[in-house]
Amino acid sequence: MIVAIDGPAGAGKSTVSKKVASELGLNFLDTGALYRALAYSLDRIGIPPVPGDKLDEELKKLDVQLSGGAVFVNGADVSKEIRTPHVDNIVSPYSALSQLRAHLLDLQRRQALFGKGVVAEGRDIGSVVFPEADCKIFLTASAEERAMRRYKERLVKGEEPVYEEILSSVKERDRIDSTREAAPLVKPEGAYLLDSSDMTEQQVVDEIVRIALKN
Ligand code: DC
């Protein structure tokens, strides 16, 4: 079984997808982590998000792997490093590059071959990665609600977030993700639209599990 969950940054896809995967006994695939891992690695070695031979050459040297919920690049666990405000801000221009997207396609598709299947979340899962998914969900929430969730997450981590900065970063990522040429964020054909603004996490999980089992 393949459950595809797409939607904008901060809609709650990761937390919800993890729970749905656990309730349905499927694997969980966080595809944003893969884009973050490549963006982080390229930025660190000074390769800007510009298409061309140089990018191709560097991509060939980067081996991304998933294991036990962690992301590895050339054997090094980068799971923590990819979750910083800096990576939040740089990842969208990298993920807009079709060369970079192509580099991750096989790896994503292979995840559906393990166990009973996968709950995959991202921006183009139902449209590009798994267009034949058994169940497609487009999970969204207002930009203000999504920014508020990120703000609270950072407060809990002991950081000193500024709500307005997070809101403008959320809006900027929405703009880049939805207007890019390569696999833009769209509600895929046949996807169920779920607006989580006024729903609890568990209500969203229950609704997705119900839809998945009905299919
Ligand atoms: O879901 P996230 O915030 O971890 O995603 C990080 C970035 O990766 C985001 O800017 C959009 C991009 N992304 C994408 O283009 N396609 C995916 N399938 C998943 C993420």
C-alpha cells in the first residue's frame, strides 16, 4: 500500500504521516529530509543552487541513504544538521532544481518495496513520485497557523523565535515551492483535500487512516 501525503511547509505532514504509518503498519518516508540533506551538503561545500555541470558533478559525489529514521550523506548522519533555521531558508531554491530532484527519485521509489508499503510525505508524492498511490492526501493549513506551529516548536526547543520572521519564511517557501517549474507543489489529481487549521493532530490522523482503509 502506498499513501501519498503532500502539502506546504508546516501543515503537520511529518508528525501525522509517522502516526498514520504506525497505525497502518507501513514504513514512513520523509522526502523533505532528503532535499534538506542535499541542500545542506551542497551549501556546506559552497555549491550554489544553480543548474549546470558543476552541480551534476557534485551531486554524483553525494550518496544519500535512509536508515532507521536517520538520513546519511556519504555515511555521515546529518539528521540534526538538516533541521536548522538556516537549512529552512536555503532548501527551497535547491529543491527547485530538476537535476537535484532526479537524483532523489529512485531512492524514494525504492522505499515502497520494503515491508507492506509506505506512507510518503512531501510536495510531489502523489503527482510525480507515486502517481499510482492507493491513497492521496493534500494536507494544508493557513500560513499563519503553520507559522504559529513552527514558532511553538522552537520555543519548546529553548530557542528565541520571532513569529513574524517565521511567517515570512513560510510564505517565501510556499511561493518558491508552488511556482517552480520542476514538480511544483500542487494538489494531485484525485487527492483528498484536508485543511488541518482547526483540527487536532489525532483528528487528522484518524481521517487519513479512515480514507486509506476505505480505498
Ligand atoms: O517538508 P520539508 O520542510 O522538510 O521540505 C523541505 C524542502 O524540500 C521544501 O522547501 C520543499 C522541498 N521538498 C520538495 O520539493 N519535494 C518533496 N517531495 C519534499 C520536499
